[in-house]
Amino acid sequence: IKHLSFHDALTGLYNRAYFEEELERYNFPRYYPLSMVILDVNGLKVINDTFGHHEGDKLLQHLSQTLVSVSRQGDILARIGGDEFAIILPSTTSEQSHSFCERIKKACQQDKIEPIYLRLNISLGHVTQEGEYKDINSLLKTADRKMYQDKLFSAKSREKHFLEAFRIILAERDPHTSDHAQRLQGLALSLGKRVGLNEYQLGNLKLLALLHDIGKIGIPDSILFKTYILTPSEWEKMREHSRKGYRMAKNIPDFAPIAQEILYHHEHWNGNGYPDGRANS
């Protein structure tokens, strides 16, 4: 019972209650310099929405194992929120804390786990207490602010990470979809230039041609690869791919501008399309 009260059931790491208790205990001069790292998983919501919470859980467990592998004996690792983790580094200077964070980043960059969407993409921030922070809340806020700065600075690489992951998954699951997207991209750009779209609009059109079928990632293989006619219930599930794609795109800032187009790319001018049967729009 004591073990359960201080540990996170999913990852086996310490929980927030134990983390805060230990941070309070270590926040005394005899443990200075006291460093702390806050980090979170980029894109957990996208993974949960696309592949299911069981896959999101695998991602969290994989990160936990990676953090344990690069940590020292005596470091205190905890999962303190849904996608947020924290590490207490007793008697650790700011320079040592920075080196530790670089080890974490390197381990994530070298991650080769399959499927590709479970490869780690994180944001982190670290802070060192040498007496200047009056309490642990100030310490936590500083580390949290640095983590969000890192998230902002790495936003472009994060979007590139998801774009590449989705492109590879689509190609692996259905090579015809990948070939279709490449052909459509060329046709769409040619038409877009002909009608006078600006560079921003052409960029979105190119991305839309590549990702319009992204929701098929969430369609079961038994339906996606069926070689004969789909049943009405199977066809209903297949038609869900535009809504799935919409949910995926709207949760990724660089993809959000084309989310609406992904949702409606199977609508017809006469109202016979899906998902909403929109006409003349």
C-alpha cells in the first residue's frame, strides 16, 4: 500500500505527492546545489486521438524507461502529470544539470523504437537552487517557464517530427495512398499557381495534398486493406478517416490551417459527400 501511495501505476516512477515531499526535504543548504529538471512529451494528445490511449501509455512507459537509463543512482524520477515528468538531482551544479539534459536529448534523438510515432520528442527545462529561490514553488515555476521556452524554440522540429512520422506510417500501411498523395501534390500545385494562389496558400495546398488522407492511419487494417466490397458498417468506419484526420491536424499548430480542408475533402458540390453532406460550399 505504501509503494502504491508514492508510485505512478503506469510508469513505476514516483508520483507527484512523493516528488513534492522529496523536493521539500532536499531544499536545504546542505543539499545545495540542488538541481531539478521538468520535461513533457510533445504530441501525446495526437497519439491518443490517433492511435488510442493504449499507444499513448506505451509512449509514456518508453520515456520512463529512457529516463531511468540515463539517470544516476540517487536521482529522483517522478511522473507529476499526464504528460509531465520531473527529476530531482541532489548535489548537482547547473553545468552538471545541463549535461544531464543533453544526455536525455541525445537518448531521444537516437531513439529507434518502432512504430515510429513512439519515438521520443520532448521539451525540458532545468533550474539549480543555491539559495536564491525562497521556496519550492519559485523553483518549480522557473523550471516550468524554461520548459515552455524550450517547447516554443523546438516547435518547428516537433512539427517536422510529426510530418515525417505520419508520412512514413501512411507509406508503410498503404503505398497506394503515398503514391496518390505525391501525384495529387503535383496537380494541386499546378492548379494553385494557375489560379494565382500566393506562397502561403500554395504551402498549405502542398501540405493538404500530402496529408488529406492522414486519418486513414486510424482505420483498422481489416477495413483499409479489404479486397472486396465493404459492408455498410465497414464503410461507415472508413468514412470516419476525414474526422480522424481533422482531429489530428487541429492539435498540431503547423497543420491546423488545413484541418478544415482535411475534414471536408470528401464533400461534393451536390451534397452527396461526407462527413456532413455539405452542398455548394
